[in-house]
Amino acid sequence: MTRWAMIADLRRCVGCQTCTAACKQANGTPPGVQWRRVLDLEVGEYPRVKRAFVPVGCMHCDDPPCMHVCPSTATRKRADGIVTIDYDLCIGCAYCALACPYEARYKVDRQEFAFGARAPNETPDEKRVGVATKCTFCVERIDAGLAKGLKPGVDPEATPACVNSCIAGALHFGDADDPGSNVSELLAENQFFRMHEELGTGPRFYYLWDKAP
Amino acid sequence: MSALQRHWDARAAANFMLGGAGAGLVACAPLTGNSALVFAGLAMIAAGLGAVWLEIGRRLRAAHVLFNPFTSWMTREAFAALLLFPIGLFYPLFAAPLALAFLYCQARILHASKGIPAWRAREVMALVVSTGLAEGAGLALVFSADRWLLGAFGAAVVVRYFAWRRYRAAVRSEALEPAGRTLAWLGTGAALVLLPIAPPLAGLAAAACGAWLKLALVTRASFKQGFSLPHLPVRGAR
């Protein structure tokens, strides 16, 4: 069984936000909507301060609270673990956005453009106005790549845009159920954590922070 | 104003304020035998649902709210309302159980929001249900001073106070403090003092304080918990 997962190696991330830009370019999200964000966190007190860059977005949880609260069944989970939103079913109640502990969901009430008026290269998607949106793990690229016999996480054409764009090799994508996959090997070789694991959502976004002891 | 919606605003809060108080009114109506109170409660519930309808992004698809009774308390609330209206209109004094179900669904809607610490606490359920009942009984006092109603109001107000104390012990939210203090002093203390002297005033005070608390709970206390790093990245030499 395939179980897609993403890994962010916190030792490698430099906070360049290239993944954020790549996501916006690939998915055409409006201003203020960032399906892939990188947090710039300072921890500690001066002079003992450490800085960490933390990529965040939809964690495609095993037990997604957004799906349970959704009254319209617009939010669903595929067999491969990707959490999707059916824009034709969603009523835009924003309940899922409040239920998500990862602040991963967005809803815009009207179309906005980066520079006020619509630029020639901006192609608004009316379907995504007034409904919830979020990171899809670039599901269209994955499905199209698989149809061509490509391997997501290995072949760029079948891999999420943010992972392809990462200049530091911090982001990885692959099948966590395949013991020989890139993500399985990284998880075996390193210590990792998942965000807000205590909530029982089972996020499938892993953060590497040190090598395995 | 940004096009991006980050939280529920007063339109969604109105569903909890009007709907909760309306459901409480329907639930208390059998104590007075006055069917008109049920109709007033139904009107409030309808107004609350109308307000939240104004907040959704795709209003013409509102019926889709009924699609997920298996896990969504919002869907269950909608079904409770769908059943409550015909029963309330044709058998007004038998509508109390459905009104209580509607109120319970509202409490569970908040509790199911895992992203918001002030909502996901278990204690929020008793607070929302007891607030609805206290508000409903308070509004009923404006029209009736029945002995049973006076007793029910007093009990609901006291239960609500303890539900607030319990909630406050579990969730520390600065955003709720002003409304909580008012609920304790005006909505409980003053309301109980006024009850034998001026029941309608006592009822209105309790109802207004409950509405303010729910407005604050939905619109002001809905902070996300943010992000946390249980481990910092280990870079370079150890």
C-alpha cells in the first residue's frame, strides 16, 4: 500500500522560501494564500538564541480533523493518504480551517491579484473562490507521473513542486510504506518528530532534527 | 478588508448566540405551557442559521451541509434544526428534546475544532449547553413568572456559573475574561438577587451576559495554538 509522506530536514533548510514561491507558481494561489510556508523561528533568550526554519503546510494527516468536521464531505482522504478538497461540494463554511491545528487551510471571499489589477500571466480559478483550499501534495503531478510510470519523489515530473525547488535538499517526498524509498531510508537514518503529535492527528509530514543515535 | 478569512466572525457567532438562546427558550417552554415561547425560540434559531448562512462562501450550496451526518456535528446540528421546526410548529410543547439536541450539537461543533485550544477543551460543552439553557430560561422570564420557570432559571444560572468556573480552570483565555467576569457578577450574582424582585430584569441580564460570552468565545478566543518545535535542529559540531 502506498502512503505518501513528506520530510523536511531542519538541519538543511535555510529559509530561502523558494518552496513557497514554487508552490505559488505551480498552484496559482492568490495573495495571502501560501499552501507551503516556511516559518522563521527564534528560540531561547539573548545571547543564547537559536534560529530554525520550519516548512509547514497541510500535513495530510492519518486522522484529519478537517475531514471529520466537514459537513459537505468535500474533504476526503485518498487510499494513498492524500487529503483532498472537492471544490464543487465545499460550501465555504471555514469550519475545516478552524479545526486544522496546522493553519494549513485558506478561504478567500473574492478574487485578488498580486498587483491590484489582473496581470496577463495570472489565471484566476473561480472554483477556488469562497471555498477551502490547501496543499494537495501536487496531486495532479503525482497522478500524471504515475500514469507515465514515473516515481514520485525520485522523478521531478511526478514530485511536488516545493520538493523539486528546494535549493538545500531539505524537502523530500516519497512512499513511507516502501522500506526502500528515499523517505523510509531518511527516517531510519535520522531522528524525527511530527508537529503536534499529541493531538492524535497522525501528520504525515516528518521533521528531521538529528542523525540517529 | 482582506479577502482572506482567518476566523469565524459575528455572523457565525450569531448562530451560537441566537440559536443557543432560542433552543433554550424552546426547551423551557413546557414549564410555562406557553406555545408562543416555542415560536419565538424557533424564530431565534432561524435567525441564527440565517446569519451563519451569510458567512458561508457558497450560499447556493447550503444544502450540502446535510451530506456528512456520520462525523460532522455541523451536519447533525442542521438535521436537528430540520426536525425541530416541523415538530415545534405543529407540536410546540413536544419540541424540547430536539431543542436540547440542537444545543448539544452546537457545543460539539466547538469541541471538535482541534486547532483552537479554547474550543477543543471538554469543558466547553457544559459551558455552551448551560449558557443556552440559562439564556432561554431568562428570556422566558420576560413573559412568564411561573414558579417552575423561576426555579429552572435559578438552577440554570448556578450551573452555568460553575460550568464557567470549570472551563476557566482548564482554559486560560484573556479574551474571555471581561465577558466571564460580567457573567459571574451580573449574569449570576445580580440575576439571582433580582430574581424575586424583578424576574424579567434578572432574565434579561442572564441572557445578555450569556450572549456576550459566546460572542467572545467564537470571535475573540479562537486563537490557533500555533507551532512548536520539540527539538531544535542539530547542526555542525556537537
